[in-house]
Amino acid sequence: MNAVVVDGLTHRFGEVTALDDVSFEVAESEIFGLIGPDGAGKTTLMRLLAGLLTPNGGQIELGGVDVLADPEAAKQKLGYLSQVFSLYGDLTIGENLDFVVEMFQEDRAVAAEAKQRLLEMTDLARFVDRQAGRLSGGMKQKLGLSCALIHRPQVLLLDEPTTGVDPLSRRDFWRLLADLPGQGVTIVLSSPYMDEAARCDRLALIDHGRLLATGTADELAARVKGTMLEVVSRDLPAVSAALAGAAELLGETTFGDALHVRWDGPDAEAAVLARLQAAGVAVQEVIEIEAGLEDAFVELVSTGGAS
Amino acid sequence: MRLMHLLRKEVLQMRRDPVILRMILIMPLAQTLLLSYAANMDVLHVPLLIVDQDRSPESRDLAARCTSTESVILRGYRGTVGEAEADLEAGRATLALIMPSGMARDLERGTATVQILADGSESTTAGVAAGYLSRIIAAFGIEAQTKQALRRGRQVKVGGMAAEPRVLYNPDLRTLWFMAPAVLALVLIVLMQNITSLSIARERELGTLDQLMMTPVRSWEVLLAKLVPVGVLGLVAASVVTMVVIHVIGVPFRGSAPTLMVSTVFFLFSVLGLGLLVSALSQNQQQAQLVSFFLTFPSMLLSGFIFPVWNLPALLKPFAYLVPMTHYLTIVRGTFLRGAGLGDLWVQLLGLALLSALFFITGAKLFTKKPA
Amino acid sequence: MSQPALVVTDLVRKFGDFTAVDHVSLEVQPGEVFGFLGPNGCGKSTTIKMICGLLAPTAGRIVVDGLDVATQAEAIRARLGYVAQFFNLYDTLTVRENLLFFGGVYGVPAGELEQRVDHWIDRLDLGGVAGQRAGQISVGLQRSLALAAAVLHEPVMLLLDEPTSGVDPVARRAFFEVIAELAASGAAVLVTTHVMDEAERCHRLSLMNRGRLVTEGTPTEIRALAGGSIWQVEVAPAGRALTLAESRADLSAVALFGTKLQYRVAEENGTGAPEAVAEWLREQGITTGPPKPVRPTIEHVFLQVLRDAPEEQP
């Protein structure tokens, strides 16, 4: 059974169509990522799923419950972690958790057990009496996650959960998420980070309110045209100049001491090397690399998903 | 050059904030009308009882005169002091005039005593009304003695003894006249100090202050740029309020408009300086607003707005002169009611100038240093 | 050789007992994009603020373009451009008004101001929103606006504090193209980040942890610091495979990417080790594909360096 079914979802803010006929399904115990540029409609979609907005059209089903017909029942089934820290900074970790428990009117004994389990899982037990406002970014996220999980939801919605969080804390956070599918929790998250997107089972790419593509990270990366080459040289502007104007050149991106070149032609490595040598540009290395999710993202967004 | 850019930015920002603009123009008007009438201490229709135990032509004459003022309204006659006291106790009246038997006789002999009972729980109204009555009684006594003396062909010196106070400039002691100009000052303080106290705190809260201080601007330029537009609006608001005070409330304006204008500029500078100082020292808008709010209390209590400065405890008096409102009140009341000119008010103007400089320079020095 | 754009020597900043920046020294040359990496709270932003003159150092020396921050702060400000971690331009002013204002206070000559503002509006694709209030444009555009405001006066040294936090890859790419151009035209750029693909775009990197600089080098040099080799293998069921891999003391950098399990094998374990791990997983009942080598990223090195550091404090 699908944990999330979105069908023909449309939402407008005044004249602006924030979401335009979006449909997708998320299987149970899947980690599903929504990626897209700023203003693509990711947060709107998350808020619609969370029942915080009412769509202009379309259907949303969470855990078999029609969100629009029975929003209260849907709330019990979902946990939501918003983009901005939205817990009480002047309450302690424990008090924040207790507050959520009270709001969901959970059974106290069950809730106490869940609280203890989450505190141990997130390693926050040591800091239970610390005020939430005085935690580091990574720990705030863990607390937010705990609050979203304490009523044992079937679907967890995470809106850019690790924006501004450093890689170390991000890795910890993802380690926590990795255990949830095994417990039957389905995760839908949005992220601007491609390395994070790569951790999802499946992705949906959204731009201008439209769904451009869905698939695994590999499937999306495979849609990138041409061959990706990394050219390492001390004189990157000269490399750029030598390649400029070539019909096979699909794009280039500067990476500090290297240039990533996307080349649409046979025997790309040799062709590029020959062209550079002909121009008298000294290079240390030209190697083929795998196109990443980021390349796919950039290409799909710039072509409107047509590639 | 840089200052022009800063000014332009402040003006643009202010234009984008319709609430502030409306506040600056409408709030002073509403406040002035409200406060002027609410703070009006004129007393009308205080319920009065009369106990006439003398029953003489004189006592009837006095009773008639006492009830002819609008300050009191006659609730009725009572036979005994006890009955009057009971009514006062029950709140049915606030004042009682007791004329003991033998009053007329005593008056003829030289001194007569009447008694006024007042409900102390209504001390202000009762006090003011009792004051009115005392003046009527005193006048009556002198008049009666004079009449008698003349009737008997004796000479009595009365003129020098006249107890009636002559009230200058505001002969009817209309508190409205006294209050309305002061309300002008209060409204300016509350509004201007609040707006400026938010200004820097807001930039600090939003983080724009960091970005601004990363540019080569100097702190005094930032302060001045924030002060000028608000000051200009303050001057507009002050003019509007002044017009209302003169033409709607009907307070006579005896001084010169330029004098009031110049003084208002000085006053605004000091108030805005204080607002900026508060803002410079606050971490966020909430803190700034709270401090600014509490700073309006000394402006009301120490400045002579309610209690005269000469009436303050000696310990507090020096502080009164640190409050810009103290100086400005003297100026406003002086120009409105007394027609005082710059020549009479230079001490106050100097006071305002010194306070402005103090606040502004301290603000400029402190605001780059973040509160820890 | 031209004079360095920035020289920081033995910089220290204490907050009470806490040493936020501990004897940091670094140099940035004109034309160089210098990346400053480190976890939250490692002292990156504190260092930037001291270079900006927004915070006084406890000890140490900062020289920008030959001028000492301690004595010539005003002169230095005109040579610095600063993009803060959070959007801090005026949200009620339009994009254009913000640029005219900042150009103006930075002392861009009145005759050139309009022209430079137009140039940057055009270069950073802000034309469509030039008349909109800065508070109402998207995060990505706000970042572009902040960058434009910081470069109008052609600073010698550009300081970027996590400039693309929360920005999507398309906008991030465009942003870094502009930064590369600025560097190419001679500006020195210091950028703090913890987004690793940004780090890859710097000429030189410095990794900071707990107030100290831990390591420094070009991205290629930093990547070379990764010990052992990193491998990736398709697994099912993924969750159980992750738990199993984590239970092995000889594996590090264990992480799950969808259905792919990543792990690092230490060099001394020999060349057969990666396959041995997959074999072992199969014995435990996990379905696996063949392990494939993964090119180490700066993030791998970053996590490796930090792994041994004392645990995170709240």
C-alpha cells in the first residue's frame, strides 16, 4: 500500500500558481525526497501535505486517510518538522516533548516510554533539562525530530531539515532517519542539498510548481546528456578559452583548481585533450567522472524537464 | 554625501511603513484631544448639602451664593450636622456647608466661622470644590462686614485683607488651558521617543546594522540620518497639535510662533537623542520599547506635568532638570499663556541644547558597542 | 609577488573562559578563493567578524591590503565587501534602492553609481526583481542581492559567511561563477561554508575545528588526505545492512545512500578487503551487488578529521 498518494494537487496564492497539477505516490517505508530550486513550491507542497494549507484542487491521502475529508485523523498519522525552528526555546528538551504529548493527548504511560526511547535514540537524554533555545543547530534538529515522532506517526514530513546544519550533525541526523523505515515510518523530505537528495530512495524534482521528474538518484543522473570530464589545470581560463565555441561543449563549471566539462561526442576524453593540446594549454589531468545528481538537477531545471 | 544616502534610505524606509506615518499624524491629534479633556481638572456639579442652623438673612444669602456656582449642585438642606455626615458617609453628597447658629451675630462682631465638611475619599474634586466655596465665603464675609460697617458709619479696613487670590494669565484657573499645551509635549515624547528607540534596535535585530557598520559610515552619521526625518515629522505633528490646541480646544496663544517653533526643534532633538540612546543600548525592539515606555514616567512625574517641580522632594529636583520635558513644559506653558519670548526662555533652551548634546554624543559613542 | 590581500597572525578571541578562536593564522592572496570549512560553532564566523572589524580580537593581528585592522578600521572597511550568513539588507527597500544605498555609503562616485548598479543587476540576474522589495524576493535572489551590494565598491577582499546556505544548486552554481570571475579580476575571496560542493570550488581550503585550524591545502591536496579507500555497494534490506556494517570496528564512514551502502576500508586491511566486506554481508543474509570504488570527497576528509575530535557540545 502507498503511504502517500498525491493526485492532481494544485494550489494558488492569488494570481501565482504555486503548485500545478502535481501527482506522485510514496510507498510505505520509503524515503522520498522533494528537490527543486527556491520558490519551486517545495514548502507549499509540504504544508499542503501537513494540512496547514488547503489546496485549490486535488487529493491527498496519507496512510489511507483522505487529508481533506478528515484532517484530524490525518494529523494523528503524520509528524511534521518545519523549516524554521518552531519549538519553545525557553522550555527544556523534556518540557517540549511533554508539551507535544499533551497536545496529541497521548496515553501517558505509552508517551513516557516513547519519550525515553527517543531521548536515547537521539542521545539527548543527557541534556533533558537544558533549554531548547540553547542547543546547537544539530541538536535542535534532533529535538525537532523527536517532537515530530513522539506520537508514532506513519508518515514523517521534513521540510529542509538540515539547512544550515554542518556535515557532522547532518550525518548524525541522517543516521537517525535511516532506522525509521525499518519501523514502518515513511519519510517525505525536501532539501536543497544534492548529497542529501542522494540518500533518498526516490526523488521528485519540482520547478515552477510542476513535477519535472521522479526516480532514483541514479535514474535522474542517467538523464544527463553527454560525458562529464574533469580537467585539472593551473590555467583554467585558458582551458575555458580553448574549449569555447566547440559544438560538442554542453556546459562547464569551475571547481577551484578543476573545470568540469560536459561533452557531447564520441571519445570525449581524447577529443578534449587533443583540443587543449592544439591550443597549447598545459593540463595535468583530463578524466571522465560520473555525472552527479547536481548536474541532473541543473540540466532538468534549465530544460524544464525535457531532456 | 554619505549622509545624503543615509537620509534617503531612512526616508524611503519610512515611506514604506504606512503604519508609522499614520501614527505620527493621527495619534498626536487623538491623544491631545483625549488627554486634554481627560486631564481636565475643572470641577463641576459637586453635590452639596446645606445645614443652616442660623436661619438668618445672612445665612440664606450665603447659601444662595454658594449654590450659584456651577462647581456645586445643591442636594438639599439638612437639619443637623449628624444627618449631613450620614449622607456624606453614604456617598449621597460630597460636600456639606454648615452654618452654626449665631453666625450672623458673630459676623457682626467681627469673626464668624462656618464649617465645610468634605468627603475625603473624593479628595481632588472635594478639595477643589471646597476651595471654590471658601473663596465665596471669604468674599461674602468681607462684603457683609463692609456693609455693616458702612451702615454704622464706621470705617473698616478690608481691602488689604482680601483673601481672594487673584489668578493671573488663566483667571478662571481653567486646567484645560494649563493641560493642553503640556499634552503637546507629552504626545511628542511618547511618539518620538518610541519611534526612535525602535530604529537602531530594529536594525540590530534584523542584522542590517552589521552590514551597515561594515561600510565606512560613522556612527554619528547613522544617528543623525535616523533623527532628521523623524524630527521633521515630529515638527509637522507638533504644528498640527498646536493648531488643534489653539483653534479647537481654544487655548489662547499669547506668545510668538517662531519662539515655540525653535523651542520645539530643540525639544525634539533632545527627545530623539534620548530615543536613539535607548535604541543604541537595547539588544532588540522589545527591550527598547519597554525602556522607552518606562522613561515616559519621569517625564510625567518629574517635569511638572502633574506636580509642580518646586513641589518635588529636594532629592528628586536635580533629576527633574535631566528630563527634557521639564524645560519644554516651562517653555510651552510660558509661550501659550504668558506670551514669554526667547529672552525669557533662554535658560530652558540652553538646558534642552545641553541634554540633546549629552544624549546624542553618548548614543553615538555607545551604539557600535553591542550590549553583551 | 603582490602583497597579500589578507594576513591573519595568531588571532585569538575569548568569550569569558571559552576560546572561540585559538591562534589562527592565514593568508589570502589577490585572485584567490579561500574556503574556510568547519562545523557550526567552530569559530569561522567569529574570525570573519574580527576581520570585518565588527568584533575586537583578544590577541593577534589582522592586516588587510597592508592596513592593520586595529588602527585603520575605517580605511579597511572601504576595501572589504561582506556577505553575512543571514540576509541583512533592508527588506522594505527595493533591490535597486538597496544597491544604490550601499553603493552610496561605500562612496562609489555619484557619476558611476547608477551604471555599476545596473551592471550588477544585470550580471546577477536581478533585472526581473529590481523594483521589488528585497524582503519579498526568493532566498536565492536575496543572496545574489547581498553579493551585489558587497561588490559595488570593488573591494580588495570579499568576505562571504555561508553565502549560499539554503540555496538550490542552480543558484549556487551561478553564484560561484560570479565569485570565480571576481577572483579572476583580482579580488581575494574568503568564503566560509559547510556545503562541501562549495568547498570543492575553492582554490585553497582551511579546515577549522574548535577554534583551531586543523589542516590546509588545495581541494586536491585535501582529498588526498583521505586514508584508505571508500566503497559503495547495493544492499537489501538497506537498514539491516547499515546496522551490520556499523557493528564492524574495521569499517569507518559507514553511511546509507538510498539502497547504496558506503564504507571506508583502511589501507592496511589489504586490497581484498572491500570484496570481503560484501561477502561477509552476504553471509549475514544481505543481498549485495559488487563493491565499486568511490572517489573521496572533501566531506569524507572533513568527517574523518572531525571524527576523532571530542564530541559535540550543546
